[in-house]
Amino acid sequence: MKAQRPPHLSFPNGAPHVEWRDHTMPYVVTALLVVLLVTGIVWAVDPAPPKTITLSAGPHDSSFLVAAEQYRKILARNGVTLNVLESDGSVQNLHRLLDPKQHVDLALVQGGVADGIDTSSLVSLGSVFYIPVVVFYRGTGVSQLSQLEGKRIAVGRDGSGTRLLALKLLDANGIQPGADTTLLPTDGLQAATQLVAGDVDAAILNGDSATRGLMLRLLKVPGISVMNFDEASAYTRLFPYLDQIDLPVGVLDLRRRIPPDTVHLISPTVELVARSHLHPAISDLLIEAAQEVHGMPGLLQRAGEFLSPVAREYQISEDAQRYYRTGKSFLYRTLPFWLASVGDRTLVLLLPMAVLLFPAMRLIPALYRWRIRSRIYRYYGALIALERGALADSTEDQRRSLFRQLDQIEESLNQLRMPLAYADAFYVLREHVGFVRDRLESTAH
């Protein structure tokens, strides 16, 4: 029977760099494991801020689109690109946000368009401005929408937020489509023109359709009046997304004292609504931009009234609540946006790293022991193979080959540097080398 020749094995030497590698390798392996694990946690929980986001705004030349363009310029200062999409208005904006196939991150949405729609996946960064409901009518003495029953009313174009809100308010006053009242799908300048011409008896204007210039022109027309919402407080109770606001005496024209008396109005607010996964750093930038754009006093608002964190139809995001309480963090106040983002994420690393540090420190000695013992075990593997070769029937040449391999093992051991803690295992190994040599010599005679 032909003897099985033991495989040729290479053995470590005693060079200084081998000992250095024994000491450093456990630290390197442990550090790599910790870094990979922490990096995975951070990227999963707190990914880097995106460089491009998309906002659905409104029709061409609308206040929605104007505001969005201002946001775009402000975000560009911090290296963030804001893609602004035109839309038909709040209804389409809301549908875009809720459609996962639409790559829209946030939108400007008028209050009152979300009734009956599940918006739990959306959050609000705050209210940004009013879009008041202004009712002009032919004649005088109208202070309730119910008094317009049986009239011709312009309620806004199909699919618009104006029409949706107008129908809700009329329905609350017992006026519904298809009854004696005629509801026409016109708004803005077209509705105002119809009102002046006598083609409609009243026009419900909302937001961009109720501009300062248009209201002044209508109030100067004989026979045209603006409705004073005497029941404004009741509307705000029945419709939580509405606010009561006033047109003070002379706010449209101080010289001519227009309006001559304070006009009570009701108004939904426009909210900056986002998907719930919006990055916290981007949320901060958007709130800061909205405060810069909408924080000044205007026709219908006081200075600092917007951005407002009042929860209405959508919950205020946790990131927005944190910003309203404490403002921007120290890093974002003092460093450029992207540098602050890196610093902020580095701080996030510290917590999981601290949690993993203690188990990792216990892993290092275990890795070091395994590396030293694995080196000793390699010698034992070679010795076992040599002993089996000695017990097998072998020729003289094969026995000489076994002796040469044993000499190679012994020479390698003479050069091997072994830590003092493992000296006992090292000397036991040398004894076993002598044992195998004796076996080889006994089989040679």
C-alpha cells in the first residue's frame, strides 16, 4: 500500500512585523466591525440630506408659485436645489403628495381640501399665509351666505380649492348644487367681470382671486358690496381650518378710507405639507426659508404671525416642533450647511459607538488569543500528518522527506516569537516535536 505523503506546509517566521501584526490585527478587525455597524445604523436611521427636493406649488403667477420660487432661491444658498412644479392648486398638490409614484417631497396646501382623505402619511411644517374668503355681491345688507339662496353665484373653477371650500360653506348654509341656486364655475377676474356686468349676483373669491387691486376696483363700482361675516366665530368653530381675520378701515386705501368699516372675514391658511420621511436638516432649511418669506407684515397679517406651528388638518412634524422650541442647532448656526450636516452625523455616531465600545473591547483579547492559538494549531496539524506518515508503510525516500519536513517545523519554531503568556503551550509544542521525531526514528530501524 502506497504511503500518503503529507502536504507541504508553510510556517510563520519570527520576523518583528509578524509579532506587530498579531497585536494590531485584533484592533483593526474590531474597529472595522464597529465602523461598519455604526455606519449602517446611521445611514438607515439618519441618512445624509438630499441635494435635490421637489415642491408642488400652484398655477402660473399664483401666490403659491411666487412663494415657492422664493424658497428655491433661499435653499440654493445652502447648496440645496428645489424643483418647483406648477399645478392646478391645492387639490392636485395634495394628490401628488399622497401618490407614491409622484416624486414630490412637499407642497403648499390650502386648508379644507383634505376632508375624507387619509393624510396620516403627511406632516405639516407650519402655516405660511392666509387666503381669505371674500364674498362680493350686488346690492346691500347681505351678512349671511344663506341670503344668497336662489341667486347666481360664481364659486370657482372645477378642481380648484376655491370651489371646494365655497361648496362646503354654502352647504353649511343649506345651499347645494342642483337646487334653485345657480353655481357657476368661474373665479378671479372672470367672476368679477360677470358680477359687474350683472351676469352673476355674487362671487366667492378666495386667495389669489381676491387681490388688493381687484377688491379696490369692485368696491368702487356702484351697487357692489362686500359681505361682512357676522358669524365668523361660528365658522371657525365648525371648520377648524378656518381663522377669523379683519380688513381694517382704510387698509385698502387710506386716502379714500376703503373699506369705510371693518370687514370681518374667514380664511383658511396655506400649510407647507411634506411627506413624513423629509430629512430633518431639510425641514430646518424650509422652515427658515418660510419664516424669511412670510414673516413680514402684510395686508392681512402682522409681523411674525407666520410661520405658525398651529396644528390644523395635519400633525406638525417632530422636527418642526423641535425647531420651533430650540431653533437651529449650534452646528447649523455656526457652520455651512453641508459641513454642519457632516458634523451632526458624526455626533450621531457617538451614541451607537459608545454602546458598541465595551463589547468590542472584550472582543479584542479573544481575537488575539485566537490568532496566537491558531498559529500553534497549524504546527500540530503538520505534526499529526507527519506522525501518520511515519506509521504508514513508506520507502526510505519518503522517510527522509518526513525528516526534512520535521526539521523545517523545528527550524520555524526556533525563529518563532511567542508571547510569554503562551510560553507553556509553546514548550509543550516543542516536546511534541521531539515525540514525533522519536516516532520517525523508531520506524526507520
